[in-house]
Amino acid sequence: MMSMALPQPPDPALPAASAVPLLRLREVCVAYPTASGAAVPVVRNVDLQLAPGEILGLAGESGCGKTQLLLSILGLNGPHALVSGSVNYRGQELVGLRTAELNAVRGARIAMVFQDPATALNPYLRIGAQLIEMLRAHARVSERQARERAFEMLEAVQIGDARRRLRQYPHELSGGMRQRVVIAMALMASPEMLLADEPTTALDVTVQAQILRLLRELCERRGIAVLLVTHDMGVIAELADRVAVMYAGRIVEQAPVETLFERALHPYSEALQACVPRLDGPAVQRLASIPGVPPDPAALPRGCAFAPRCAYHLPICQERVPPLLQTTAQHWKACHYEGPLGRLRDSAA
Amino acid sequence: MNTVPAPLLAVENLCVDYHVRVDGQRAWLHAVSDVSFQLAGGQSLGIVGESGSGKSSIARALLRLVPAAAGRVYFEGQDLLQLSGRELRRMRRDLQLIFQDPLASLDPRMSVGDTVGEPLRMFEPALSAAARSARTTAMLEAVGLSVQHLHRLPHEFSGGQAQRIAIARALITRPRLLVCDEPLSSLDVSIKSQIANLLMQLQRELGLSMVFISHDLAAVRFACSHVLVLYLGRVMELAARDPLFSAAGHPYTRALLRAALPRAPRPARARAHVGLSGEIPSALRPPSGCVFRTRCAYAVERCAREQPALRRVADSLVACHRAEELAAEPPLATLAG
């Protein structure tokens, strides 16, 4: 695709993409020490895999640990975080790598797309300079080659008049345009994977639809895998191939996107869908809702963290943490309850 | 909105302008242009539109938090824009506001009891401390908090609880009109439906009228009896909820509905469909004629020349030259799935 010296995938001898995941997380835990000495766990024993070209949605509410999990992949949790477990990227273990070694992965193999394009861009630098810097940090290319690449990437994210845009500053662009620039920047060094943290949350609905379509097209055309963090099940429905639902630091359900929307097995996954008001169907007087608030990670309940809010909880739920178990080939859930769901759907009227 | 009794709120030709500097030049930004609507007691009007459409400017101008450049805002027959400062302050007990960011809207150094009770101190100074305290506690309980929260400070609360406090503070004087500016937007999914249910329940119980500003069409469909669709400060469409959501009359309303995210994954082909291209233009340089024409799939030459008036088409008021042709087209079949 490009003639210049861009970073190449590390090991061309690796088996076919489908056989080996691009990214494999094993028992990843993130905790933060507190003044009292006890560490507060924010991500608890997460196992995840991502295949090349796949879009995995990580869904959950604020504080569930989804962003901390995302950051742990590139060692970005900050100096005080206690990160354990394994983050294996194409056979390379990333947890415990030195900063210099991690920097060879960050941006080059795995790039980030942040939520707020206004703060992800440097207001003092022209768009072109920021894009060029991104590439030259990772590849030995001339300024001219890098500028040409920047132009190509702006066109790839469908920014018109790209030559002129390169000379503009972030404030001269609209919010949607800035998010396109952030995506173009992530693409500069030809990564195999994007970590996208609420990439459309700051945007208007009409622009959100455009950016989601753009992300899908880019992934399909370039074979880029995406780990997509969002609180919005609509974004998951629109973009993800597979979904992992997080609650209180754990994955509570994981399934292909159609399966999760048709046959969610965890009460919390059901709630995330049922609580949202609808644009179709009969008008209702009350929305389905779940009582209470998510638990404080420093004071997690014994047993299942969702049990105090759960419409289906059993005596055992207060005693034992339900393990994440495989129910069918691609479906995993962490819930003691085995009966049918549907109570939340029916509670709206 | 045709209401036979005198409306609680009647807004006529409201305009809000901001004085700005662009490249060192002074200029006027027309944030709200010629907006009119009426609201009867107990009705709730949703105002929808993208960022920069002027939604919040309308809310603020209604309460005189920003000056109106022109127009009238009749509240129970009295023009709020003409009131003196003293008269306006007296009126404020009937007009309350809830903001998007609940934690930012609370004084971090005031206890919950003082925050919620303060409007009573202001508007019912004759009330004894004991009576005020009783009313405060009752109000807290009505929003799902309890007496044990009275002495806590805002930072001890989650966003959802803070929004409950803001609602309690707004409703304790039993206002007639509640203006909510994105009251659910900063809340998490599981909390959002709790607060939406609470607002609706209190609205019904108290017979409140509401102006509900939101970019979330589904939330507006749940919360509002009527909907006003705004674009670059102008009314595109004004209708009762059901006609608006089942047979939107304006191309912009249709585009907004089409851009809304699905409730479940759609077949691959449908994903390629995006409601609207481009972004809302700058209010400093609005397009000539119909302000929406630069993004409208139905725009014709006339749209650049002539600004469409708001007129009745089917069950809506629509500002579009081609509204009759559009009304003849089949309704949207895009929300399924």
C-alpha cells in the first residue's frame, strides 16, 4: 500500500490470522493503592481476545473499569496503578515492558482514539504538524513523505480540501472534523489495532452516525481491529462484532453482537438495553429501570457485585462470585441465575 | 399548539443575539431567530436540535438569564421580558431550571438541606425553621433521598443523586414551569431511566409544565407531549409528539430520526445509511433562504432564495417549501431493527 519504510508486523511467520488472536488478555487486574494501604480493584480478572479485523465492544457504565482496562493494554494507567495479569500482543507480553519498549507498540501497532477531540489535539500546532509528528515518532521517513501520508490519511477519513486542512489549527475545525483528524492521526503509522474510548460521545447524533460509519469502513478496508469502549448500547449495536459487558471491574457477559441483543443472559446486559427509551413502539408512562447505583470499588459486596440491584438474585448470589462460564461456543456469562430473563422488559408500561 | 384556555407560556418571535468578535471584527451572532410557541399547563415541550442550534439560548432567554434581542415571553399573560428586577425575582419561584451537570449546579460548600431549603428562605421568608425543615425533608423524600442526607455536601453524592438534589431544589417552591436543559445527558444508562421516571412522575403529580431541552430524541419522546425542532436558531418543525415521531414533516426532523442509533444490530446494508451529511454551519454565516438547505436532500433553487414560513402541513407546523410533497411520501421505515 505504501512504499515508505513503515513499521512492519513483527513476525511474518505467525500462523494465519484466524488461528491466532491479535490481542489476548489473561487475568488482567488493575488496582490503585489508597492512603489506608488497601488497594482498590477497578479491573478484576479480565480475559479477552481480539482477532485481526474484529471490532469488540466493551460496554458498561462510568466507573465499571472499561477505560482502565483499555489503558492497561498500553500501560497507560499511570505510575501508581498496580497492573497484573498478561496482555499478549502477537506473542509479545506487554505487561512489565519498559517505557521505551512500549513506545514501539504505542501508536505504531496499537493506536488510540480518545473521546474528546478538542483535548486530544494540541491547540498550538497545525493539523499537519501533529499528523507528521505521529508518523515520524515511529518510522524513519522524510518530512515530505510524512506530509504526503498525512494528506492521504485526511482523505481516507473523508476530510475535503485536505491540503488546506493540513495548514489549519484545531480550533478552525468543527467537532466532527476534529474527530476525523484524531482518527487520521491514529492511522498515520498503519496500526493493526485501534483502542477507541467513547469515540463519538462528544458528537451530535448526525455526526456520530457519520463517524461510526467511517470507523466501520476503515476497519473493513484496512483490516484494523478495534477495541471500542462505550456506555451506549446503540453504538455497540451499530459498530461492534462482539460485545463484552463490564460491571464493577469484571466482564459479566460476552457474546457476538446479535446474540447479546437477541438473547442476553445476564440481568445487567438486559437492563442496559431495557432502560433506554425507544423511538418506536407504543409510548410508555414509565421506563424500565434498575434500582440503586453501581457499587464503590473500595467496598464491593460479597458475592455478585450486581446482586443488590438485580431483579433475579438468588440466595447464592450474596455468597459466591459467579464465575464467567461458557454457555455456548461464543457466549459467556457470569451469573448464578439460570431461568429466563424478561422481567425488566415487561416492567415498562 | 392549539390550546383553548390561555396558555401558561406563550413565546412570540423570540430572538437572542450575541455580540462576538471574529478576526478582530465585531459581529452579531443570531443564536435564536423568531421563535414562537405556546405551552399549556401540564404540557411539556421538547426542544431538539444539534449543538449550536440555539436550544440552550431559548431556555436561558425564557428565564432572562441572557437578554432577548426581541420578542415576548408571556407567562400567565405577563411579559417576563418587561419585568423589573424585583418583579422578576418574585416570579422566579414559578420558573425553575435544572441544568445538565448536576454537580456543577450545586454549591459545593452548602449542605443538601441548605441547598434544597434555600428557595423557601427566599420565597417564603415567613416560614418557621421547623416548617422549612419539614418541607425540605418531604421534598428530599419525594425525589428518593432521605433525612440522613440533609447534612451531607454535594461531593458525597453520585451524579444521579446530585440530579435528584437539583430537582428537589427546583420543585420545592412548587413552580408552574420547569425548564430542563439536558437533565439526563450526563447520567449513566441505569441512572438515566430512574431520573427520567422521577421527573415524569413529579410532573404529573404537580401538574408542572416543562420545557425539556435535549439532543436525545428518544428521551424527548418519553418525556414530552410536544416537540420543537430547532436548526441554526430557527424553528423547523413544531408538532405534538405522536405525529412528529410517526410522520415527521421536515427533512431535518426526518434526518435526525434516521441518524439515531438503533436499539439492536441492523443488517449490514442498513448500516451504510447515514441520516445527514456535513455539519451544522456557523451561526455567524447562516445560509441564505432556508438555513437547512445546505444539508438538505430535498433542496431546490427556491430554498436558497426564500426563507420558508412555518405553516400547517398535516398535523405539524413545518418550515419547508416542499413539505406537502414530503408529506405524501411514505413515513420512515428506518427505526426498526
